[in-house]
Amino acid sequence: MKKIAAFFIALFAISISFAQGKPEGLFLNAKAPEFKLKDQSGAEVSLRDLRKKGPVVVMFYRGYWCPYCNRQLRQFQDSLNMITEKGATLVAITPEMAGGVSKTVEKTGAVFPILSDVDMKMAKAYQVGFEVDERTLERYKKGAVDLLENNGQKGKAYLPVPAVYIVNKEGSIVYRYFNDDYKKRVSVREILNEIR
């Protein structure tokens, strides 16, 4: 009986240690980490400056090679006027270098700022970044993309959970969508309903 109890305690401890490694994202009312990143045209974009104009929709996406990301970015581009009419600004953040960002723009027609977060500082600050396991890394390399090369990363590859936040003028997170299933995405309608 003691061995069975010890087994379950050990199993529980292992599951907790794995769970702690998964990103959870920032929660409501948290202070949004400030960023200053370059967009697709090389211009520097700052959250502080964007907040002065109104709420900011901050979207994290994986890369040009992700069909779910491209679909979501196209949907937001198609609805961009509705977002800006509510006084909000939309930005997307990716770990891709400039070449990948250009491919994203080409595939989605995005005219809103797409920001390159090559070192994953913002993905980590917003607690959406995670390490890609070797098996997945190899599968991507055989199929769509070499993540290390595309994202300018060395040794280990990292991606963001495709999360979306709304940051108010004061810099607080007033909405979050966080789902580590990259196939599930928030709708434009939900974001529009949450912009205040």
C-alpha cells in the first residue's frame, strides 16, 4: 500500500513540475509589459505611444507558415476598419525575422503593424512563450519551416501561444484570450465586443 501511495505522490509531483513549465499568459488587470519593436516597414512601434490613442489589441502569432495564424490575421485585416472605428489599434507580435514577417504580409494583406520579437522578450514578458520539443521541431523542418533559421534562434526553438490581449489607455489588461490549442482562435466579433 505504501508503494502505491508513493507512486501516486511521485506521479502528482511530476505532473505539477510539467504543468509549471507551460505558459499561462498574463491575467486580467495585470500591467501589460511595455514594448518597443520594429514593424514590417522598419518603423519602431511602442505600446506606450499606441495607448495614448486608445485601447490596443495585442495579438501573438506563430509565423507565416501557420495556416491558422494566416486565417486569423486575414480576418482581423478584413475587420480592421471596425476595430479602428472603436478607437483601438491592432498589432501582431511574432518571433519571425523580417523575411518571415514579409511573407506574412504577403499572405494576409495585413496593413496593421506586425512586430518582430526575434528574441522572444515580449512573448516571455506576456507569458505566452514556450519551448518547441525536438520531435515537433523536426516535423516542422521536414514540412513547412526551419523554426531556428526563420526565427533567428540558436539551439532551442521557441514559439508563442497564439494569445490576444486588449490593453487599456492606463496599460492594464482588460481582456485576454489564451488557449494553448493553436487551432482554436478568438473571433473578431468577440474582440469587437470587448473593446471599450
